[in-house]
Amino acid sequence: MRALLTMLLVLVPLMAGAEVRLRAELGSSSPVRVGQRTLVVVTLTSPMPFTDAPILDLPRIPGAILMQPDVHPVLGSETIDGTTWVAQRHELAFFALRAGAFTIPSFVVRAGGQRLSTPAFTVTADLPAGVDDAFGLVTTTSFAMTEHWEPAPGKARVGDAFTRTVTRIVVDVPGMLLPPLPVGEAGTLAVYPKAPLVTDRTERGDFTGVRTDVVTYVATQSETVTLPAVHFRWWNLSQHALVTETLPAVTFEIGAAPLSRGTWTRRLVLAAVLLAALAWWRGRAAASWWRRRRVARATSERGRFAELQHACHDGDPRVAYAALLRWLETANPGPRCPTLADDLLAPHPDPELRRAVDALETAIIAPRGSWDGRALASALDRIRPHVRHAGVAALPDLNPPSRLASRRLSQYASGR
């Protein structure tokens, strides 16, 4: 037993000090399409089994994303100088978010107690023929989309709710790169979108991104409302063609809520109760006005920015990312969903802001330790006076019309 223990104690430092070799290469040659997955393969070899999991210090690349979809390498072996070496194949994915030339800088790989460096690579990305804008464009070999309504849209009554679920599945594209589902013009329908469910699946080298958006619409007035068709563009790498997937327009014929037998009697009784409790109701009305006032502040540009600053100082990158998008949407009202590239970085070429945004994206894609959002908070505070925004919304009256109240409620729900 002592001899075996001595042998293990000698073997461990030998394994930890074994030679490790690194080989890195691009999986495809330039140029590639914007949004197309470019494989970066890092292969580690050693004459002895690896005693720990290698760590890849992935760099931040402005205008692009370098990520490791699967932390589990492909294991194998290679014969080098007549000796069998253990091999680990790590597959990274590079995505260009805009057209141009990109440099993947050399980065450090720590394995077997050694620090190894990869070579730098250059990747050129082009927009497909006939495409002028990369916004919302998905580049893949397969794009699948499903839509489900519960219940089915059509005839409805005031107060009815309809839930729309849209799921998109793409190959070789992470779900986070899929554009959000546009809510569009909903007329008098109150809109309550949920936070999207974004997942990535890796199985035997196949990489699939999935995004599911869920939106609930509530009928508030008697009228006919039509939701416009929704279009998603994607470039088919197999057929070299631009394809548009469409969710058809949906129409709701909303009627007044029916009055059942005995409704008038119940209304008279209710009126008597309300008159008897008028003094108490006045106090409740004041409390309700104060709650609406807080909602109006929370959903204004000032409230959204305060929420964003608080998220940055809390150090949660996902919460900060969602708060940043909500603030941009409030500061830049319009039918198009704002993006960090077009509505923040492009109109405000601030180097510190770009570094802070890159650090935020990296903390979400490839988290390594805690994220410090103070740099982002400071940069946003500096450029905020130059951002076009709607300003602080006026505080609501004590007794606003029902339509205005529903719109306030819709804005509050969509901010969660």
C-alpha cells in the first residue's frame, strides 16, 4: 500500500508537468457572410492524460462574438513521432455582426500548468447579395418557426385574453442573435410580453439556437383590431438565397361583454354599496393615484435609466442587459426594436462606452468571474444628455379615462 501511494505521489507531478502542444486553425476560409458561424478549432495534445480542464481566455471583439458553445471537448488521440498522444479538440464559434474585416487576436489557453497562445486570425464578412442592412438578418442552413394562439383569435368579448407563442429554431446560430418578436401596432389591445426564453443545444457537434417569445393580448374596447403580419429575414447558406418567413396578420372582432339576467339588479345593489362606502373609497382613490404615479415614473425615460444604473451597480450582467434595452426603447420610441449597435454605439462613438458594452456582452456569452458594471454606468451617464428621448411622462390624473389606464398598465407590464 505504501509503495502504491508513493508511486501516485510521483506520477501526479509528472502528469502536471507533461508537455502540452497547441494547434489552432479556422474551420472555413474568408470571406463569410454576416451572421454566419465560422469555426475556430483549438487542439491540445499531450503524451500524458490531462489532469485538469483547460481554460480558454476568449477575447472581446468589437462588432463580433467569439464564444464556446460546448465546454466539453472532443477527446481523441494522435500519433506523434511514433508515440500516442492524448488530444482534446475545442470548437469555438465566431459570428460577425456587421460587414467588414475582423481580427481574432491571439488569446491564452491554460492547460497542464502551462500558458499557451493561439495565433491571430483575420476573418472578412460580407453582406449577402441584395441585402443592404444586417439588422435582423439570420444566416443559417435551416430556419424553422412555429406559432400557437391560445385561444384561437377571432371573435372576442371585452376582457378576453389571447396568448401568442412564437418559437424559432436555427442551426449554427445562438438563440441570443435572433431578433425579438415585434409587438407592432396593437390598437386598443393591451399587450403583455414575457421575457424571451433563449436556449442553445449542442449534440455531437451540431449546434442549434432556440428562442421562444410569449405575448398576451387583452381586449379592452368593442371594435375590430388587426395585428399586422410579422416578417423575419434569413439567408439560406445552402441555396444562396434570401428567404422571408411570415407570421400572417391576425384580426380580432371584439364585442361588448354580454349582460346576463339579473345584471341590472346587481348593478343597483352595487351602486348602493358604493354610495355607502364613498368616504372609504376616496382614500382608496388617492392610494390608487399614487400607485399610478409611481408606475408613470418607473416607465419614463428617467425611471428606466435609474433602473439601468441600479442594475449596473448590482453587478448582474443579464439584468443590466435587459434594463439597457428597455431604456433604449423608451429613449428611442418607434416601431423598430432598438439595438445596441444601431441606437447606442453608432450614434455615440465613445471608446469607453464601447469597451463597457463589449464587457457586458462578454459577461453574458462567456462569463468568467464577477462583472463590474460601474464603467458602463459611468459611460451611459456621460452620453445620456445626447440621447434623444421622450422625457419624463406627465403624472396621471386622479381619475383618468379607462383607455389611458389600460395603456399605462400595458407599459408597466411590458417593462417587467
